[in-house]
Amino acid sequence: MALEALRVNRLRSVLTMLGVIIGVLAVVILVAVGTGAKDAVEKEISGLGTNIILVVPGRLSVGAAPTQSKLNLADVAYVRRVVGDPAKVTVSLQSGETVRVGGTEAFVTIVGTDQNLTNIFERPLDKGRHLSETDVDTRRRIAVLGSEVADKLFGDLDPIGRQLTISGARFRVVGVYAKIGQTFGVSRDQEVHIPVTTAQRLLGIARVNGIAVGASGPDEIEPLQERVVAALTDRYPGEKFSAVTQTQLLGTIGSVLGMLTGVLAAIAGISLLVGGVGVSNIMLVSVRERTREIGLRKALGARQRDVLAQFLIEAVLLTTIGGVIGILLGVGGALTIQALTPVPASVTWWSVALAFGVSAAVGVFFGVAPARRAGRLDPVIALRAE
Amino acid sequence: MTAALEALDLTRRYQLDGVAVEALRGVSLRIGRGEFVAIIGPSGSGKSTLMHLLGCLDRPTSGRLRVNGVEMSQLSDTELAELRNKTIGFVFQSFHLLARTTALENVALPLVYRGLGKAERRSRARAALESVGLGHRMEHRPSQMSGGEQQRVAIARALVGEPKVLLADEPTGNLDTRNGAEVMAILDRLNSDSGVAVVLVTHEPEVAEHARRQIHVRDGLIELDTADRNPE
Ligand SMILES: Nc1ncnc2c1ncn2[C@@H]1O[C@H](COP(=O)(O)OP(=O)(O)O)[C@@H](O)[C@H]1O
Ligand SMILES: [Mg+2]
């Protein structure tokens, strides 16, 4: 019966649903994109390796200017003693530099590091070898290339054993990393790894940017983190050092992106509310148009609650049908975005359930006022209405 | 035996833009079971107002009304709805059929509010339609039927719940003479066959002739009740 009433004014029903459709569509797509982004970042962080602690000088806070590094290689050796397992500590010194092979140039991130990098981070090779302890000790001018750098500079040629120039100094390629994509929007395949000692001489810097420590298990992370920070603070009284773990990074980024997703969903939810106002409006029009019908039904024995239920069901049907259409379009849209763009989108069952629940609730909320008006109509006046 | 309808000194005052309109000014009447009564009077005399009160669609400003022995002032709105559903059948001048609904579903509508199942509703509605000679129009919509047929559907709808009283407000008002006569013949027959009391509201003396008793209303008062002239 209620469906019939909606079918009678098909165009109007569809237009009324449109507000709800768009609202639900927006909720589903925005939540999918937000969740997709969060999943992607979390995958990136977990893909780095396991149980990683990053130690940097200064206080770590979002938006703060990077602190001038106080750490040097002696401090790295000190941290190695504090940690106990020297193989589980590595170092990083980064700088943007131009590399050249013949006439081809590329701007890359030079990363000065050591042989322990792969004990802590996930960094598989495509060909050749990693940096070795001897490379670091003897300041060899050798390099391991990210996959994009290798492609750009050498094309189809095998880069192993070939020469390249970094800031005017010649280096020999000993390895090429497998493609690993981006971390935090920065392509890691544009890195060129060289021994940290070589990097310090090349760049004329005695410092390093940061130290990474690998804990032996999840339970070890926190005590180790505290121990390292305490030891460094001991060594440099008055200085600040920060250590962030993967878990903390995951938590922070997760909550930032979660909040962002929530804000987006809330904005989309507002359009759902606007859709609800449209439903309310149309239901009021419908009650007015069908005043005589209401009068007749009351004459035939419809109670106030029968008439109220009739219009409430119509309103809820209007919004839930709109909700289902919006969900279908939203899921379709999210899958299309996923397939056609680099934006990750992941439809979550809870956003679908929530969107459906909210559209039903919108129907009840915005349908109640018109339905009550219908239920309370005086039958005599309603029957006499034109 | 209790009367089908018993009104005592009914008044109904409307408030219109601050002006009080006395549509009924003290009407008393008693309509027995199975009676056929015409309420006749000029336009604006208060006939429809009286019919709405007798059908419990409205409450009087003062006075008392018993329907089938039940004092209506004692009942809540919900109970009045149930009373209308079970005891009263309405037929209106403008039919009041649901436009996009078949004859059968229109007739079955009162039974929805009685909580009957669909199969039962349909079989009773079918029987009611057959009793007004519309067995061949079950699936027709109002727009596919003549005015006379539509009014017969409305009569079937009024009867499907087996009421004690059928209230018809100008049932022939929108019909030509031939269709009007047909509708009147059906009301005549239903009254004598099923024993339902029929209260016919009209301003046409020829239509009122069908009833054995006429109540003349003017300016909200009963001017003449033929039952008083020749009591049985
Ligand atoms: N809802 C109302 N508000 C104000 N006045 C009304 C209302 N309904 C009827 N009336 C007035 O009451 C009087 C009787 O009306 P009605 O019962 O419809 O007469 P009839 O059916 O005999 O033509 C008329 O003067 C009419 O204008
Ligand atoms: Mg009238």
C-alpha cells in the first residue's frame, strides 16, 4: 500500500529520494576513501619491517621544524652498546642530490646507511648485493639503487658494475632494490643508498639524521625505546631525543586519518539530513493532498495510529529505498575509484550498515511530524476538504 | 429492544473566524433497527452535520447520542474509530473512492482496520460487490467506471463490515436520474433484505419518497418527523 502511494508520484518520489541518495552515496564513498587511505598508510608502515624504533634528535611533534641533528657516528656506536646487539642498529643520513650517467640526470634522495639496514627494514634486492660492513668501514664509493633510479639512468642495461656520478664523485653500482612504492607519499624507489661514511665525506657533514633500532619482539619495543632515549639524554644532558615506534606511528596516523574520515562522513551526513528535510517537506505536501483520503479512512474506522503508521511507513520507505540506491551507487563508485584512480577505496560493512540505519532513522525522524499531522486530522474537516 | 440510533437534544456549534455558527440547535430522534429514514431539508439546514454526529465522525457541542445502545460521549477517539468500523457504514455524495485502487481493494479497505487477513478481506469484498451487482467490475479502478457504478462500489464498501446503520449523504447528488434510481433501488433492497437501518440524507423530495419515514430539518432543528404523525 505504501509502495503504491510512492509509485503514484514516481517522479516526485525519486526527486525526494535524491537528497537521501546523494547523502548516503557521499557517506559510503568518503568513508571508503578515508578507510582506504588509512589501510594504505598502515600497510606502508607495516611494510617497513617489524618492531622498528626510530630515534631522532629533538622533540617529535607534528608541524615542528626539524631539529638540527646532534647525533654522529660515535653516538651510533654508543647506542649499539646500549642496545647490546650491534646488528640491530642502523643509521640514516639523507640528502637530495643530482646523479648523472653520461647525459642522463636524475634528482634522487641519497641515503647514507650501513649493512644493518636490512636487519631492521624490509628492503628486498632485485639484483646485485646490499651494502657490506667493509663498504662502510673503508668508505667505498659504491651504491645500491632504487628501482626507479635504475630504470631512469640505465634503462634496459644491467646497472651492476656500471659507473654513476653523485655530486661530481664517481660511484659504482653494486645492487638494485626491488620496487617497493611509496611511504607517506614519497617514492622509496627514488633512493640511492651509499655507505654512511662515504655520504658524510661526500656531503661534508659529520652528523647523521637518525638512528633506527630493531627490537627482538613486540614486548621488547617499549623498554628498549625508553632505554635508548634515557642513554642519549644521559650523554647529552639538556638535549631532547625522541624515539617513535611503528605502533605509535600507526596509532597516530590511524587516529588522524580516522578523524579525517569521521569529519568527511559528518559533512556527508549533513547532506543526508538535508535530504531528510526534503522528505519531511514532501510528506507534508502528500498529507495535504490526501486530506480527503485520510478523512475517508478515518470514517471507515482507521484509528489515529493507523493513519500515523501509514505515513510513517511511507516516509521510511522513501528514505530506505533512497538509502539502498545510495549504497549501491556508493559501493559502485568506490569500486570505480579503486579501479580507475590511484586513490585507494575500501568499502567497510559498518559504513554501509550505518548509512542504511541512518537513512531509516532519517525517515522516522522527518516522517513523524507529517505523519502525526495526518493522524490528528479531524475526519469531518478532512472529508469536506477540496 | 435498543434503538440503532438515539439522539437527545444534540447541538453543534462551529466557530468560524470568531463567529459562532449554530449548525444544529437541539435535535432529538430515535431510529430503530432496520428502519429506512430520510433526512430532508434545504442546503445548509444542518443535514450533513447531523449525519456526521450520528456516524460518530464528530462530537456534539451538547446533547447525548447512543449508537447501538452505546453512549458515545463515554468513548475515546480510538473506540469511536472501532465503533465506526463495526457499526456504521458511510456513503458520500462524491463517492470518496481511492483513485488508484481497484473496486475490490476499495471495498475491502474497512476490513483492513478490523485486522482481518487478506484472503478473508477479499472474499468478503467480492461478496459485497456481487450484492450490488458489480461482480464483473472487481479489478476496475474508479476512473474506469461510471458514476453509478462508483457509488455502488461505495455502497458495497459501506456494507462489507456488516454495519447496523448505513448513513448515506446525498448518495444520488452526483448521479443522473437513471443511475440515481438504480442506487436507490439497491438501498431499498439492502434495507429489506439484510435489515440494516438506512439513514438517507437528501434535499430532493423524490429521493426522500423511498423512505418510509421522513425527518424534515430546517435551520438546525427538526421541523417535522413523519413518525410522530403515524406512530406504529
Ligand atoms: N466546519 C464548519 N465550520 C463552520 N461552519 C460549518 C462547518 N460545517 C458546516 N458549517 C455550517 O453549518 C451549517 C450546516 O451545514 P451542513 O450540515 O453542511 O448543511 P447541509 O448538509 O444541510 O447542507 C451551514 O451553515 C454550514 O455553513
Ligand atoms: Mg450536506
